[in-house]
Amino acid sequence: MYNKLNEIKADFDEAITKVQSKDELEQLRINYLGKKGIVTELLKGLKNLDAAEKKVAGKEVNLVKNSIEEALITNGKRIEEEALLNSIASAEKFDYSIPSKLNTGSLHPITIIQRQIEDIFKSMGFIIEDGLEVQTEYNNFEAVNIPKHHPARDMQDTYYLENGQLLKTHTSAAQNAIMKKYGAPKPGETLKVLFPGRCFRNENIDACHENTFFQMEGMMIGENISISNLIYFMKVLLSEVFQRDVKVRLRPGFFPFVEPGFELDVNCLICGGEGCSTCKQSGWLELLPCGMIHPNVLEMGGIDSDKYTGFAFGLGLTRLAMMKYEIKDIRVFNSANLKALKQFSKK
């Protein structure tokens, strides 16, 4: 028995040195440890021995079996590592000069606009933050000074979830969390934050309305912040994005989270202000609601409204992309029509 075990172990040790692939390793395992393998047959033969011999012989056979199993595992790892190194070596031989026939991808027009605006505001010292798409009623409404009786909280405008939360209807839902995260700015400094995101409203879908759209909220808080600061940043934004003179108008607007509030409209770049289905024949498109942050909103964000003021604006990225690329129908953005979307570039 012992001589036979030594012979089996020696044969296995020699065989495994010649193994170069997983298939060869598996075949070796079957030969020795399979149902009819050499070691398995030895274990089956132990039943013919008496109790004393069976105990001693069984121990020796199991030692050989365990040694073979460890060798199989070790060489399995070796083969995997060699295969990985070979794949890396072959990849390094790839000829990058060979022309590709594959179509390259493209960024979505809203993504292009978002990144462009982020770069503009980062150059002016703004921090970029993300906002959750699923929000509490408090963050979406009460924290931005929209009381429980306000019509914007009706089911016809908001998608409520079974757990009592909702899909955010505007990027303003992140204001409270961001103010609490950064706190009031130090004397002589300002808090400048930009937070883009996808919003949802239960809208009647048409050429200029969708139930899923993208906004970008911005706010600046500090001592002695005024409307002139707001107007400056908006002028920089529009001149950088459109790279041309754009006719705008600023008119009074009511938003519970700002006081005073304004609507910044842009002359429709699709029809040149003459009137079309996109601007509903008015020649203007609402682009940027804005205003001075309401004292109640500052206080709920943990910032002293007697010491600090600030402005906030909510930029419609979807509307802005429509104007920049002269897209007449908002539904193109969510259509998954690659032929229509792949034509856009950063220019």
C-alpha cells in the first residue's frame, strides 16, 4: 500500500509539471480524484481491510489526496495568472493605427450644456453638488417656504411615492441640505454652490413640456449680497453659453422661496421672437426664475437672515439646450433617438 501511494504521488508530481491549461488540469483531477480516479479507487478498496489496517491506510491515502488537491489549486492559480499575463502582452501589441469602422458615441445635448455651465461657474468659485431625486415633502416644499396649502403641492403637479416621499419637482429641494452642510460663510467670504439634477412633474406633455426634465440650481450667500450680484452672474452665464448677444427680459415673478422674485425670459432663438409652437406664439421662453433667497429659507437652513443675504436661480437645462441647439420639440431629449442625438458636439 505504502509503495503504491509513493508511486502514485510521484507520477502525479511529474504529470502536473506538464500541465499548461485549465482543460489539462481538469483532466488530471479526474484521473486522480474523479469517481473512477486512482486515489478514489484506493479509498474504495479500504473496505476490504480489517479495522486496524483501514485506520492506518486511510490516513495515508487521505494525506496523498490532500496533497494532490493542494497542488491542483496552486497550479490552477498559476495557469490563471499566466493567461492574464499573456492577454496583457497580446493587448500591448494592438496596432492603434488601424482605422476603426465602429461609430463613436456622443454626449447627450443636456449633458454638454450641463458640463459647460459647470465649468463657467467653477471658474467663478462655485462648488458643484448633487441632489437626491427622491426627496421628503419637507425638503421639497416646507424647507423652501412652500406651505402645506400651496397649490404646487397638489397631486396634479407632484409624483408621490407609496412611502410618503416624492420625486423632486425642482432642484430647490436640495437648498436646505446644502446650507446645513456648509453653514454660514466666514466674514468676508461667500457660499457659492451649483447643483444640477433631474426633476419630475405630472405635466401634460407637449412641444415645450415634459414630465421629466433637467434643472440647475445656483445660490450665493454672504454679507451684503444684492440683486446686482444676481444680474452679473446671469449675464456672464448667457454670454458664455450662447456665444452671441441674446435678448432677455426681467419681469417680476412670485416664488415662495425668494423675495423679491423675478422671471428671466429669453427671446425664442428658434423663431427669432416671431412666435412658434415652442414659445406658444409669444416669442419668449421662461428660462430662469430667480430672486433673493427668502429669509425664512435662510433661517430653516441654519443661517442668520439678519446678517446674511443671498440669491438663488433655477436654470432650465432642457430649455437652454432647446435654445442653444434650436430644437423645436422637448420630447426629442427623452426619445432615445440616437440618430437625432448623436449629431451634437461641444461647439
